[in-house]
Amino acid sequence: MTPVARLIGIWWGAVVLLVVNDHVLKQAGLLPGWLTGKLSDLAGLVVAPVLAVVVFRARTRRPRALAFAAVVAWFCAVKLSPVAARATEAAMVGIGMRWRLWCDPSDLVALVALPLAWRITIAWTARSTTPASTRWRRAVPVVAGAAACLATSAAPPGGYHTMVFLRNMTEETLEVRVYRLRGPLDCPQIAATPESALAYPADPHHCTRLGSGDVEPLDRNATRFDGYSADASVGTLPQDPACDGVAIRIAGLPDTLLVWQRPRYVDVLLDDKRIRELDPNGVYLERAGDRLFAAGTSLVSSLPATAALVDLACDGFPNPGVGTSSDAAAGTGDGP
């Protein structure tokens, strides 16, 4: 096999990896989410620059470098800027493609694939100028590469932009009554001694029913996205108080106070049933025998609630859960 054929074979291997990773490995939950995400980025940065060079017929060094740089600049922009990610999503919706992009500077590690991609662009350009190069041989990689790249960012069914959330990890449906602490809270004191939050009264806020695997945001300004559009940019969502907390009441669980110092927003998927990594923004409801647990995390303190909570039936709470309100479905939060 010639060096040119070997490099082109590597490109086709990256196309196959992109498709298998996004349509088999991610769905099967066999690998951690961070790993499948990095695999997509690595394979994509081999496939996409070469595809750009072929589409724009950049046969000489300068046009080839410009096509290559355009892809790299876009990749860096969407990984570093929520504005660029949301603008890309909106543009794709305009042409009938539905994407969901997440900003994550750690994904820039995939830039290590660029030297290989550059060598492949040179090899592909050399092959495309040979007499044996025919129109169908140029068209096949364009179609295959474009299909792989477009499919890789297909939008999930939806989820929440949220700072703190509950996820039901049991096999049953749980009725969750949420009581919000009456503020303003003394954040420095709570940061030093989370137990000091026990002195604050908690007012009934909302009640919801969580099926197995379901999520319920707990912060004040959580928003829902439908997986096809971004109604709120993570970078521009309203800010919660510097510290906040809720008490939760669930049958089988002692009344529990959850307190946090404003963490960053995260995107939580509604259909992520196969949890491989526990998110520190999440409190996971789990059962061991007859006991139900809601363990705290490095970001959320979990304490036994000592103050008496108003005993209301679920339909007596003033607000619906974020996951069940019509406003939430339209992409707005449930308010303070």
C-alpha cells in the first residue's frame, strides 16, 4: 500500500469511527460519556478538514490552508463560546438540521489530530489531480464524510439547563415535595457551616412525581430545552442567589435539606438512563433495602431537616415542578 493510499485509508477509518461511536457506542452506554465525546471530536477533526478541502477543491497550499483553518476556527469557537454554539444550532435549524452543542474547553485536546489531518489533505489533493481520479470517486467521500459529520451532533430528546437537580435512580415513581428556604441567606456563614442553614424556615414551593431515571431541577432559574433549539444560552441565564437551598420530603426518606453555593450551569439530559458518572451538581435518590438515600456531593450539602415542614398534599403546592409545567416545556423557568 502506498503512503497516499494509507493516509486515505486512515481518513475512511475515522469516518467509520465517527458513525460507530455516535450511533452505537454512545447509545449502548458501554463507555463513559466523556470518552465517547472525545472520540467524536478526534475523529471529526480528521474527517472535517479533509472534507472542506475536497468540497472547496482547494488543490494548492494556500486555499487548502484556508479551508483547513476555517474548520479549526469553528471547532474552537463552539467549544469556547456559548454564543458561537447557539448561533451554530440556530443556523442548522434554519436549513433543517437539528443539532445540540456543548461548550467544553477540554475538548480542545482533539486538536492533536490536526497534523494527521493536514497530511491527509495533502495526500487527497495529490490523488485528486491524477488522471485516474473520476467524478464519482470525488463524490463518494464527500457524501460519506458529510453524512458522518452531520449525524455526529444530532440533538438529544431534551433536558435542562440547571445548577442543581434530583435524579431518581430507583425503579419506582417517587412523589417529591420541594420546600424553598426563605432568604436572603447568610452565604459566608453557610459556606463555613452548612448546618447553619437549618435555622431558616422553608416554604412549600412545588411538588412533582419522578419516574425511574427522571430529573427534577431544584434551582430557581432552571430552563428546559427540547433538544432541537436553544431557548436560553448557558452564558446568559439569570443568576441564582449566591447561595440557596431547599428541603425535600419523599416517602421513605427523612426530610432532607439540600444547600449549595451557586455552582455553574450544566446540561442534564432527560433520557440519560444509563448513569456512568455521578454529576456533583446532582443529588441521586437511591434505595438500599427499605431505606431511601439522598447523598450530598462536593457542591451540594445534604442535611437532615430539623425544622417542621408544612404537611401539604401534592396538589396543594403553589407551583408545579419544572418538568411538569407548561412554561417549562416552552423553555422558561419556574421562577423564584
